[in-house]
Amino acid sequence: MSSDNPGLRLSVVGIVAFSLFAALFVRMYTLQVVQRSDYEQVASDNRLRVVHEQAPRGRILDRNQNVLVDSHEVLQVIADVRTLPTAEGEPEERAAVLGLLAAQLTSEVAPVTVASLEESLADNLIDPFAPVPLVTDISDEQMVAVMERQADMPGISVRRTTVRQYPYGSLGAHVLGYVGSISQEKLDQIDEETGGENPGGYEPGDEIGRTGVEAAYEEELRGDPGELVLEVDARGNVVGTVSHRLPVPGHDLITTLDVNIQALAESELASRMDIVDNTYENAGGSVVVLDPNSGGVVAMASYPTFNPNDFLNGISQEQYALLTDPYGPKALLNRALAGEYAPGSTFKPFTAVAALENGVRTPVDAVNDTGEYSAQNCEGDTCTFANSESEPHGVVDMRRSLEVSSNYYYYEIGDVLWLRRDEVGEEALQDTARSFGFGSDTGIELGEERGGVVPTPERKARNHEENPDAFPYGDWLSGDNINLAIGQGELLSTPLQLANAYGALANGGTVWRPHLAQMVVEPIDTGAQLRVIERFEPEEAGRHELPPEERQPIIDGLVGVTRGAEGTATRAFEDNPPAWPVAGKTGTAQVVGKQNTSVFAAFGPVVPEQPPQYVAAAFLEQAGYGGDVAAPLIARIFAGIADPAQMPMAPRAADVFADGSTG
């Protein structure tokens, strides 16, 4: 067969032509049939712009429906740092984008500069990949102007969002918490936990509760996000609205807090700690007020504090570094939950309970307090334990031992309990402490709670085995029990634990789980009837049976502390209303290398046939004696509760909003 054969050449040409047409047909079929929906979606995406709209978060209110936290809707310009030209690689393009944006947003009242936009970008500390808020609360006209030039500003977009308002500024900051942009890590976590469903509809840059009530009740406070779909032309100009699904606001949360008591607690704490801080830098303190009949948190203050408004739209690097400095004042630390302190003599009522229950003491048994106690069966230089300044108190029974705060009386109880350990057990004192909630989390819904420490023979042996240099002795001795009996040694409690334990003394033995939420309700309109979505009932965490014949001598001794002729807190309570008796106990906890921690715990009013309505505890670092600092603080709070004329009123939210202030 010759290669010059015309028939062959025509056949080859025909095959090639057929193959080309076949390939073209297959490609057209693929584009027009198989991938039609994909390209329709791309075409649709090219002409549509979707604006994600966060729903207004539900409000947080106190028990009297005063608004503690609110939200309002705004338009916000954001930057996606992943697509915005970088300062290092594309400085000219970046300058052009930010310059154009500044021009679109600048008005006579609010000038916007490239420098201010760069500052906002630099202060993005929440997540390097989250959209960064640049300008908040722009007008509808400014939104249209930005969206019309969006093609010329890569990485820049507008969203409708809500801005949180904390009208009382720093008041209640640790308990209310704050919100911030959701991190990529959190988005990944939600995606993993929900199998990619993301029922909350979170998008990068959305706000999420980060601490406090804001975080604990995120699901209730967060609403359903909306979506605005705009049609644009080939140049990116908005030509119409395709659809608009309105966001649904979150539910309101009514808490157990009382804004006026919270304000009084914080002001009293700050006034005292300001004085301490002038001498001992970075000292802190805390006050907790509870309802002993339900565990509801009425007030929770921690010093120093912070302003949650500073976290809105991103906190500056300088501010955040100051708040998180491990060697600084630790303003973000909620000392009420995470501060662990020796309770000192405020622990003595629980030692008294242990003595009564284990048969080593009756309420009327008396001892002669000589000022210095010598441990039984002890030899050496460390067998003597002294009262404060070795002051003798003479003959003391259980009631008077609390009024005068006799260490001697409780040293002996701790010693005898250990000597009789074969009868009562090695941990008789620890068992009583644990039954009142010491040594474990209270279960409050807020995060970052610490459990405190109840030292035991086993724990001491373990510490010695793991670190013999720091813990040279592994055996539990009488001295350990003696120190534990007066709330010293390695015993540690949080302010919340101590308040809750005193709440059990006040109510007859019920240990409640402290809580902050009363009910979730539909958004509240002024004067409208509440529509309750969910109620939170008090939850019992434990029970310690306290027979009246054992409890009453302890209560009488605690009332003597604030009213007796020899009471260690009588002077602090001398101006309090006579019809509102208080049972309390001072404590002065020793801290190695620092000044004493001032401690006081109390409840009231103590009147016949009526359970006490409030219980409180205060710890003030390096502040000195409990009767001198912590007791007057609680006295002022209880005076305000007892007599409304002495209760300074916190500014109403409506008044603060009317002034245009959120700080």
C-alpha cells in the first residue's frame, strides 16, 4: 500500500476530524449537562453577595430585671486578613485598598484614616484568621458606598452585626464575662462536635461568650443569625435585594444577682484594697454574697477588675498584655472562684462540728486557755502552739471559743482527734470539711473554678514521694491535725466555697450548688408579662445533718463574734441595725513570705423562727487581721441590705444609655 494513496489520506483526515468533533461534543455535554448546576452556582455567586447578620444576643438581667448586659444592631466594616494585601508582600496594593476604604467611610463627624485602619488590624488578638472589625456603626449610605467598590477592595466587606453593651462598665465583670470573635479553633471544635452541622450558624468573626455568664449561657443568649442576599452587576455594584432572612434575637436571662448589692460589694472591696495595694503591689481580694436557702449568687466581686467593654471590637495588645501579665495584678482572674487561700479561723466552726460528731467535745465542755498549747505525746522544739501573741483567754467553752477566737481550744480538738484516730478514723476532721464542700468544686456554672485543698495523710505522703526536697516529711503528725483545726497548714478554700459552707451552717445543713441563672425568658418588653422558656431550680449538692443541740451553740458563738463584749468583730458591727443580728467569724490566715490574708464569713439576720437570708465571705490579700479589714467590709454590705437607706443605688441601665455611655 502506497503512502500516496488518496483514499488513505482521506480516511486519516476523516478519523482526526471525527475525533475532534467527538471531543468537542463530549466537552459541550459535560459543560451543559453534567456540570451545568456547578456553573450555574458559580454564575450565581458572581452576581450575588451574601451578608451574614448576627442576631442580637439576649440580655442579661438581675433578679429585679435591671439590665446588666444589652446589645444593639450596627453595620460593621470588616477585613479578611487572608485576602487583604499584606504589608510585607504588597504594600502598595494594601495602601491603595485602605486609602480607598478610608475615603468611602470618612465623614465630617468621624474621620477615618489609613493609620486608624492599620491600628485596628494590628490589634487583632483574638484569631489571626478571623475577620477583623475595622469600623463599627456605619450608616446605610456608607455600607452601599463600600459594597459598590468592593471589587477594588479585596478582603473588605460589610456585615450587619450586634454590639454588646455593658452599661455598668466594670461592675460584675468577672461574673458576667465578656464576648469576643470566635476563633478558628472553636469553629473547628464545633464542626467536629456537630458533624459539620454547626447548629448555631457560627461564621468567622461572629461573637461568642468567652467567660462568665456570657460563656455559660451562650446557647440561650445567642439567637439565630440572618442572611441578606444582594444582587450585583459585573462591576460589583449593588442592583437589588434578592432575599432577606431576618435574624432572631436570643433569649433574655434573668440571674440571681442584685445590681445594687453587687455595686456595694465592689465599692467596699475596692476602697479597702486600694489602700493595701499602695503598700503591697498586685494584692487582690474577693467578696461573695449568696442566698443560703437556694445557693443563688447575689453578688460576686473580684479585685482588681476590668471593663468588658474594652473587649468589644478587639482589645489592644497593650491592654491585653497588662490584663494577662502573670506577674501583674491578674485583673482577669476571678478570685472568688479561682483564688485559693487558707481560711484561718473561719474554719473553726467546722472543727467544732467534727468535735461534737466524734464525741471528743460537748458544747459545755470547758478548757483553760493559757495562751500556749503543748501537743500531747510530743517531744522536741515544735510541740508548742500559741494563740495570737500568746494571749490567754482563760476558761472557754464552745460558744466563747468562737467569740474570742481561741486557738488553744481548737488546737486541743485537732490533737485529740488524731490521738483517737483508731476510734474516729485518720480523717475525721477532713471528712467533716468535705461534707461542707471543702476540697472540691462547688459546681457553679462558671468555668475556671478551683477546688481548694483538704490535706490528708495520703496526700502528704504522695507529695513527699514525688518531691522530697519541697516536702521533706512524709508522715502525718499531730501538728498537721493541730494546724488543720484552725484552718492553717495546707488547707485551701476559695471564697465561694467558704461562703457556701457557711450557707450550710445558716440553713441547717444543706449544701447547695451555687448558681447564677433563675430563668430564661422571651425578650422582655417594658411592662409585659414574662414568657418563661426555662426555670432553673435550686440543686442540692450535699447534706450535713446538724441537730439543733449541736448547731445552736455554734450559732450563739458566731453571733457573739459580732455582738459579744469580747467579740473579735464587735467593733466592725457596732453601727449595724440592731434588728438585723449577724453570725460571723473572723480569720487571719498566715501566708509564707507575705502579709496575713484578712478573712471574714457571716450570715444573717439571725432571728427566731426565720432562716437567715444572706451569707457572705471576704478574702483580702495582705490586708492584715480579719476583724480590722474583712469584717468591716461585710458589715457595710449587710448594713445596706438591712437598711435600704444605707444601700447606695447603682445607676440604672436606662440612665447610662441616655448619657450615651457604655464604660
